Amino acid sequence: MNDVWIISIGLAFIVEGMIPFLFPAQWRRAVESIAKFTDGQIRTVGLFALLCGLAVIWIARLFS
């Protein structure tokens, strides 16, 4: 079971690292624009990402 967590964290790092590696200029512009968001906007984006992740896990468990 612990292997699943380690692999999941590793995959998250791979996915998160692909964008700045492949598209550094676009990534920099995106980060600069995100830095201008209010705390409320950042929280909304974070909540949306969290809910999407939970939905993906829930759907994956339904079909396994």
C-alpha cells in the first residue's frame, strides 16, 4: 500500500515538471499571471483542483 503512495507522489512530480521543462516561457507567464490572483481566486482554483482529483479517484475506484 505504501508503494502506491510513493508512486503517486512520483507521478505527480513528473506531471508537474513536464510543463516547465517543455514550455518554460509559457510556464513563466502563467506563474506571473497567477501571482496577480487574489487569495480568494487562488483558493477557488485549489478547491476545483482538489474536487477534480477526488472525482478522478472516485471514478477509478468505481471501475476497478
